Amino acid sequence: VSKSILSQIERDRSNPTLATIWRITRALESPLEDLLAVNEGTKCFEKLSQNATPEVISEDNHFRLRILGTLNSVSTVQWYEFKAEPGAELTSEAHGAGSMESVTLCTGNLSVIVGDETQDVCSGETLRFRTDFPHCLKNESEVLAHGFMVNLL
């Protein structure tokens, strides 16, 4: 792993990929599992009521994201349930280098735009795409789109 990448990670200018983390743990002769292990004293369960689960709403108020991931993992993994009303649009700036997003659609249809490319996703499908470019999710259909999204930063 180059010094410049380590410097960017230390200064919160970049989020490491899983491959970068793996290379760092190999260089330190420390198993990757040690980074992912649950600390002693950590609660076995954390249960949130529906009302206590944080929600983010798009600027147009038609795209809702329920934050399912934990706060201590937000810099590396973000996990959401989403509902996009007809006409909803969620536009995002580029995330860090090497970042990826997976969208699994339970119902409805979505168009995913990354740069100049567009890919449609239908109910039951999963689309994985790069997010180190500006990207947009649009519900151009007449029905609600519901699914899950995971961001690997």
C-alpha cells in the first residue's frame, strides 16, 4: 500500500477498499478477522423500533432511505432500505475511489445513471455499480419502487 494512499486514509480524504484493508493487515501480519471481530462487552443485540430507525429524505421528498447500518460502520459500509415514489430522484456526488453500491429491488423499477450510462433495474434484480462518479437513482415508473441499498466505501 503506497504512502499516499495511507496518508489519504489517515486524513479522511479517502475510504479504503476491502482489498486495501486486506493488504494493510497482511503487511502488519495481523488477520483481517481481528479488525472485524466483536469486542468483549459489546451488546449481543441492538433493537430499534420502526420510529427509532433514522430516515433520510431526498430533496424532492419522494425518495426515502431508512438507515439500517450502524453508526460505527458508516465510514466503510452503509446499508439502507429505500422507497421511491413515482417520479422520485436521488442524486449523489461521487464517493471515494473504488467505492461500489449494490441495489436490490423488491418491487417496482428504477433507472440508475452513472456518468453517461444508464441501467434499468426491475423487481427481483440486483445491480452493482461504481460510485466513484456522480450517480442518480430515478423511479420513472408509475408504481412505488422498494428495495435495499448497500454502499461499500
